[in-house]
Amino acid sequence: MNLHKASLFRLFLSFFPRHAHTVLHTLRRSTARGRDNTHRLRNPNATDRGLNMGKYDEVYHRSITDKEGFWGDAARQIDWIKPADKVLDDSNPPIYRWFRGGVLNTCYNAVDRHVENGRADQTAIIYDSPVTNTKRQVTYRELLDQVSRFAGVLAANGVTKGDRVILYMPMIPESLVAMLACARLGAIHSVVFGGFAANELATRINDCTPRVIVTASCGIEPNRVIAYKPMVDEAIDLSTHKPEGVIVFQRPQATATLDRPGDRDWMEEMAKAEPHACVPVEATDPLYILYTSGTTGQPKGVMRDNGGHAVALKWSMQAIYDVNPGEVFWSASDVGWVVGHSYIVYAPLLQGATTIVFEGKPVGTPDASTFWRIISEYKVVSFFTAPTAFRAIRRDDPEGEFIRKYDLSSLRTLFLAGERADPATIQWAEEHLKVPVIDNWWQTETGWAIAANCRGIELLPVKFGSPTRAAPGWDVQVLDEDGHPMEAGKIGSLVCKLPLPPGTLVSLWNAEKRYVDSYLTDFPGYYKTGDAGFLDDDHYVYVMTRTDDIINVAGHRLSTGAMEEVLANHPAVAECAVIGIADELKGQMPLGFVVLKAGITTSPEVIEKECAALVREQIGPVAAYKQTVVVQRLPKTRSGKILRGTMQKIADNEEYKMPATIDDPGILPEIQEALEDIGLATRRQG
Ligand code: COA
Ligand code: AMP
């Protein structure tokens, strides 16, 4: 390691101190691999398909220098009612729009055209639910029947093009049916993850003002059945906007009482529904809104349009994920997250592939063999999940014994995303699965990978800790605070030069100014990802940390600001701060610090329990908020800014410098002691 690399390495370890040994080992290995290219694995199928072997550089170069030609060609894979007048409308920077003037229907491209083109009897959806002991397959023909009839149900309930429909659904095929039915009508769906509480649902109801909500009677976690309908009712009671109807898919595990005006039973509605044809929509019309955490309690409604989304996702299915029509692709995520939208629903179906809807967990349903059973049973060729799922499996099956019991010969690639893929996890997966393990970096906003090893174009050497290079269409750069480019190896803000490729966010729902302020203002001419990292000499991207207060818990993006807003409402709390601390399994876990109001005599144990209950009730179990520390004071700068970063470093045993602007340095030892009391901050500095 030369001096430059050594300082980089130190910086790296300051982010991930617990992985020091493994990281050192894997960095050495990956450097060696990068040099001699021995790790360059070839995809035998690529040549058969005439795909561009050894062509990443060429494809990438064209995607940046001839954007319109590149995406114009990709657009030919989509059936248009009317082709675009202009591939890229760049007349109004920094707002760019793809395929202006084009008219299409996303649902037609994902369903109808496969039925028309000989895939009617192919399985479109495999539903595998170990939590209910259910397996079911839906062909493209059956999917078309269900989607067109459910579109009829929505239309009969007053939903027309441009209306919003909120879906609060578990992992069942009907969730996909409802999403596609919205797309069929040109209605805009907004799926809310089932782990969010009524209050979060209410915030989204108020923001996107849906005409109708579609839900199921319950969701199923391994340890409990969660009744959804009472949660939806509570959310509607809390919100100022009142949807006209709630359509409920009844599940036998807990049926819902449908006793409110506007309540409808999915099955009864379907029985009397007329199938609805696809409604032509503009390429630039919104397809969906997906809310994601911002730095405050008000989530950001990321908007995706129809044309760019269909083009980019269809293209990515082969170029990045190496999946052909008719093959089985599995993304073990949830339809409530962006990975679920893109790679459980839209991309595989646009490609005419088979997608798997999995209702279960990587471990405990029933054990750490579930993933391997599914891959072998359905002959999955490409599998996509979050590193945290692999950490859970590895914890339960460190020697990979379950893996050896299954025939996984169909599997060509494992893709990981949603959080930083730690080298130890990648290495373990690679060793036991014996296929390339590809980390890809993306965000709810981007809709697909910003950086990835494009399996279907050319498999580049893997460097552990890096999601490889920018995907075609993405001009990734690293800038310092003043917007100057940083040299290779230096950490700065990861930004993407505008225009972004198709399929990325086009705005925030009802908040164009927030969109411009959040993403396009700090670095004019660039999209600010909110991630910090660096590019190495080979242009490999390294994503190291967020530059804001967003944390990533088990691959789920959460706002510490939103949690602080909840804690601040506890009657005994004077002030508070929430940070994300390192966690072996989930990557990060939230930890709250609270200062109590004068005169409060309630015991800290009771306060801690109440805080955990409050966050669970207000945000939901997905926040995984369990730990609170009661402290006398919070460390702040002289201007009153809470030193969250310093507290996080103390909790994680990282080196930290006494901030020059600290108001009272004496508070840091108090924080250290409070953390020691709960088993953190075991290493004192200095
Ligand atoms: N509905 C209701 N509750 C939900 C839920 C849902 N859809 N999803 C999660 N929850 C609950 C869990 O039951 C848990 O509740 P608990 O506190 O009562 O135990 C809580 O939310 C936290 O969930 P999670 O952080 O997922 O922890 P877990 O212990 O249940 O599972 C993993 C841990 C690692 C197995 C799991 O997080 C996982 O599989 N992660 C992969 C993530 C992923 O696919 N992300 C998408 C990006 S690619
Ligand atoms: P989400 O919007 O929920 O998909 O979360 C996006 C954030 O997750 C990114 O901004 C990153 O901070 C993190 N993330 C996602 N994928 C990766 C990855 N492959 N490597 C590092 N961080 C990632």
C-alpha cells in the first residue's frame, strides 16, 4: 500500500472500524484481482445473444456522448402508441424530460404485449409465502385478466387518469395487480410499506390526496399477524383529506370488518367488474409517487414518469441484470420500496421474465435455507437482495451448510443493493454461491442503479467495497464543498452530471421547489446524491456514507430527523438527538439521546420504554427504534448545533477530533459514560 492508499484505508476504517481485519484482507485481494484480471468471469450466454462482450467502455462512452442516440435506441424495445417527438427535452435546465411527445401505456408493455406475443401461458408471477404456507403461480394471461378487471374496479370507483391511489399492501400478487391496474388507467399509485404506522400513512394521504386506497385485511410477520384495515381507518381519521373508497383484499389469517362508507371487498368488486382497456398516457405523465425519507418528518414524494421509466428498466434488465425474457428473476425486497417497484414489478414484467413475490424473511421462515430452496425450486437465474439479508443468513449458517443442500446451478449472479455491501458479506456469498456477487448503488430517487457491474454488457473485475463503475447514462463525479472536482481517491460529495438518464425522479410530488432545492441547487449542473465517497484510479465508485442525517437500517432508509420530531413530543423530553450507530446485522440502528425537562422524576428506564413505544406508534416498527439514553446535556457548537457526528463516533469507538466550535467540551465525557452504561463506547480515547 502506498502512502496515498494508506491514508485512504485509514479513512475507510474510520467508517467501518469493526471490519478492519477483513477489509485489509479483501482490499489486498481485490487490488490483486484488479491487476491481473483473474476475476474476470464471463457469461457464456452473452455471446449467444450477440451482446457486447468486452464493451462496457464503448457502451458507457456512447451513453454519455450521444445520450439521445443511446436512449432513442433503447426506446425501440418499448411499444409506443406514438413515438416521442424529442428523445431528450433539454430546453428548461435544470429540469430535463425524456421522450417528450411520446404516448404509451406501461401496463400494456408489462402485460398485454406478452400475451399478444406468445407468452400468455408463461408464468408471470410466482408467489411463495412460507409465512402462510402458500405457493401460487400466475400466467401472463391470468395476470392480464386480473389487472384489466381490477382496473375496471378502480374505474367503477371513480378512478381516472391522473388520480392518485394509495396501496398499503403486503407481499402478495394482488399488490402487483393493483399497481399495474393503476398504470393501465394512467392513475398514479403510491405504495406505502406495511411497516409504517397509521401516522405515516396519514402524512402520505394528505400529501398525495388519493381518490381510493387499496389494502389487504392483514400483513404477516413471522411472529404476528398485522391487521391493516384498522390502521388504514386510523390514518384516514388522522388525515384532512378523505379518500372516497377503501378496497380491501380479504386474507383468511385476519379478515377485516368492512363497515365504513366507501369500504369495498376486492373479490366482490372483481366479480362484477368489466375489464378496462389500457389508457394512453404521455411519456412524461407520472406513473407513481414513492415516498422516501428526507431530513425532516415530511417524506419526499419521489415522482417517476411513464416513458423514461419503461425504457430504462427494460434496458437494465438485460444490460445490468443479465435476464432474458422467459427466465426467472427474483428480487427479495418488498413492493413498498423502490427495489420492489423496479425489480419485483416493472422491470421483470417489461422484460417478459418471471418474477417472484416472496412473503417471508431470509431467516426464521422457517430457517436460513429459504432463499436456496426458492432459487433451486424455481430455477432463478439472477437474484437480488440486500446485504443485511446475507448477514442474517451468514449468522445462522456460517459454514453455508444449507447452501450445499440445494442445486443452485441455475443461478448466474447475485446482486446486492440498498446499503453498503461490506466486503466480508460479499466474500462469504461469493465463496459459498460460487457466482459473481455484484454490488449496485442506487436510491429511491434514481429508480435504478447509478453504479453497477453491468453483467449483461461486460463483467468487470470485482473490487470489494465498490459497486464498480457508473452505469451507462450516469456521469458520476466527486466534488468538494465548493463544487470543485476532487482527484481520484479523495472523498467528497458524489454527484451526477445533469441530465440524469431516463427513469430517474422527475420531481417531488407537489414540491418542485423542494426538488430543486434538495437535489439541484448545491452543485449547479449536477444532481446531489446525498452520499459521500470517492472514485479510484480505475473510475470505480466507492460509496462511504450519507452527507445528511439519513440512516440505513436493514436496507431501509430512515430519517433521524423524523424520529427526533417524535421524541420531542414526549411530554418529559426537553431536547433530543437521534443518531445511527453501527450494527453487525442491520448495518445501522437508531439510538436516541434525550434530555429531560426540569423536575421530571420518572425513571430513565420508563422514559426509554416510552420513547421506543412512541416511535413505533408514530413511525412504525420498521424504524427499529429500541434504544434511548437519558443524558443531562447534549454536546453542541457555540451556535447551538447538536454534535451528532461526534456522538456517533464515540458510540462506535471511532477516532474523533474535539470539534473546534464545541461550546462545552465537558459534555463529551458525560456522553461517553452514558454510552458505556449501555455497553457502547467501550474504547476511551486519548
Ligand atoms: N409490515 C409490518 N411490520 C414489518 C414489516 C411489514 N411489511 N416489515 C418489517 N416489519 C417489522 C418487523 O416485524 C420488525 O418488528 P419487531 O420490532 O416487532 O421485530 C420491525 O419491523 C423491524 O424489521 P426489520 O428491520 O426488517 O427487522 P427483522 O428482524 O424483522 O428482519 C432482516 C431483519 C435482516 C431479516 C430483514 O430486515 C431483511 O430481510 N432485510 C432485507 C431488507 C430488504 O430487502 N430491503 C430492501 C432494499 S433492497
Ligand atoms: P433508498 O432510497 O432507500 O434506496 O436508499 C438509498 C441510500 O442507500 C443511498 O443514498 C445510499 O446511502 C444507500 N445505498 C444504497 N445502495 C448502496 C450501495 N450499493 N452501496 C452503498 N450505499 C448504498
